[in-house]
Amino acid sequence: MSKLPGWLGQLGAELSRLSERLDERRAESEADDPLLADADPPARTGRDETDHVDQVPAPPTYAPTVAARPDPVAAIPWGMRVAAEAGWRLLVLAGTLWVLMRVISAVQLVVLAFVAALLVTALLQPTVARLRRHGLPRGLATAVTAISGFVIMGLVGWFVVWQVMDNIDTLSDKVTKGIDDLKNWLLASPFHVTDKQINDIAKNLSDTVGTNTEAITSAGLQGVTVVVEFMTGALLAMFSTLFLLYDGARIWQWVLKLVPAQARPGVAGAGPRAWRTLTAYVRGTVIVALIDAIFIGLGIYFLNVPMAVPLAVFIFLFAFIPLVGAVVSGALAVVVALVTEGVFTALMVLAVVLAVQQIEGHVLQPFILGRAVRVHPLAVVLSVAAGGMIAGIGGAVVAVPLVAVTNTVVGYLRSYGQEESRRHSPPPHGATALDAAPAGGPAPEQDGDEPPPDAS
């Protein structure tokens, strides 16, 4: 056992000498290889020199240099980055608007009823305020105004229906006579129209009606559905009008609580201005429509056109659709005059309609509506077309007041934002302060002077 430690020591010495010989042979082989001789020695990492075999050698000196790739963000042009930033924001906004329109279309009846209630409230609210100034309680003033307004609208509707039913027989006879006169005129005209061609046209119309009986029946049933929806919307509008007249201020205060606190002052200032714009628009449109209906109705009446009163009421109602409504109602009056009284009477009705509409466009609307609700004609046409495509006649009616109110709100919020930025900006100092100060210094305040008007 005493010889075992000596034997182990000799074995360790032999292994050390063997490792040194391997290192010498490896160094000699590296010296003989020119590729490895030109390479830089590996960096020391704190480990033993025998670990250099596990490291990746550096590239040779003759290897081509490769430039580092730039940052992808820096490689994109600035204009494209701006377009991308604006693009995804526009996509988010378009998606939000699409979802909002889907929600509105799902509850279209409720939305149109509430908007109609807003328009009626804007028309009746000044009467409620006037009655309250005369000492009537709020509930009684609201009840008197609402009941009076609904009764007047109901009487007008009943009168129109009564006039139509009372003159329907006379109108039918005149239409038949007018068709016969038109047939005789075509036969005697230089267009060389024969009796057989007219009979073929009448037969084709009769066959078309006969083959589309099912479609006509379904359209009639759909008309019944429209009537039911109209009655439902009218009831919703009546109830909404009552609550808006009675409790409009509290409803507005509740709506303000839903707005974030930072934006609440701006919205609180924009709300009354939007309501004044809507009130001015509704009252001005009613006055203009009433003047159109009276003068065009008188012209139709003196020209002996049947159903002059119902046509005047239709002119009044269609006047709430700017531009388009005047054209449609005027064309209806001209067609009725053409069928019932002849070409000369139709031309006279057309002259009356054009004269009244020219006075309306150049005198009445600028004088009555004023600059508060002035909207560019292109914006009127586009808004009416978009409203009609989205929600039919109801959408065409509410499109222009919506654009007018939006124009007022956006203008006020822009001015309010500029005023707030000036108010919170640091005051001028140094030479700028001297330039901004008035030459004579601030004037002392005097007792009884009124405070400056609000910048908003």
C-alpha cells in the first residue's frame, strides 16, 4: 500500500507531459497554416487557455466589410409614416361611425321620433317660456302649449284628408277628361301618333298592372306596416316632446354628467348655442314654408286648379326638405294643373311656383334665417341626399338642421379651444412683454363700467 501514492504521482506527471506535447504540436500546426497565422488571437474570457478551441474565430482580414442595416423605422420616408399614422386613425374613426350607423339603423324609428320631438320642442319651447313669464306654472304652461300644438296639427291633417275625399270625384273626372284631351292632342300633333299605338300603350299598362298584382298587394301590405310604424313614431314623438318641454333643463344637466370632466365646460357652452341654432332654423323654416304655401296655394286657387288647399299643405310639408322638397311639391302642383286644366294653366302654375321660390331663396331665407344657420348649398344637397339614402324622408328632413347644429358646435369648440390655449400659455416677458403692453398703460376701472363680454 505504501507504493500506491508514488505510482499515482508518476501517472499524473506523465499526463501533464502528454498535455504539454499536444499543446506544442497544436501550436506548430497553427504556425504552419498561413490562414490561422494571420488570424487574431482569441479574446481572453477569464477561462483557461485550453478553452480557446470552443470559441468562434474572428473573420479573416481579407473578408469584405458588411454595412450594418438601418433601423426599419428610419428607412420608411417621413411622409409615409405620417400617412400610416393618419390612416389607422381614420380606420378607427370609420369603424366607430360604421358601428354607430348600424346601431342607429337598428333603432331607426326611435331615433327619428326623438329627433322629430326635438324639432317640435324647438318650435314650441318659446311659447312655454312666454307663458311662464306671464305667471303660469311650468306644468300648466307645458300642457297648454303641447295640447294646443297637437290639436292644431291634428286639425290640419283632418282638413287635408277632408279636402282630398271631398274633391276626389271631381279630380277623377278631370283626370279622365285630361287623358282624353291628351290623346286627341297626340293624334292631331305632328308626331304622327296613331290610335293603334295609343291603344297598345294602354294595353301594355293594363297587362303590367295585371301581372304585378301580387307585387302591388305586397306593397299595399307594406304600406299598412308603414302606417303602423308612423303611428308608433308619432306617439313616441308626442311623449318625448312633453318631457322635453317640461324637464328639458334637467335632462341637459344629466347629459352633461356623462361628459368627461375636462371636456364638460366646452360642451356646456356649446349646448345652448346649438339649441339656439336649432330653434332659429325650425322657426325660420316654418315661417318660410307657411309663406310659400299661402302664396302658391292662392295662385293655384285663382287658376281654378282642383284641391288647391291639399296642394298648399303638401307644399308646406315638403318645404322642410330644403331644395328637394320645393322641386317635388312644385312639380306635383304643375302635374295636377296639367292633367286637370291643360297646358296653359300648368305653365301659369309653373310661373307662380318659380316666382315664389325665387323670392324665398333670395329674400325670405337670408332675412328670416339669417347667418346663424347659413349652410353652403353644396352641403345642403349632400346632406339631404345622404339623409335620404340612410333614413328616407325622415333622414332628409333632419339632415340640414343636423349639419347646421354641427357647424355651430364645431365653430364654438374651436374658438373655445383657442381661448383656453391662450389662457393657459405663459405670459409674455422681456421685450415681448414691452411690445404687447399698451402705450398708455392699463386704464383704471371705473365704477359702473360693464364687464367685458365673454370671449366665447
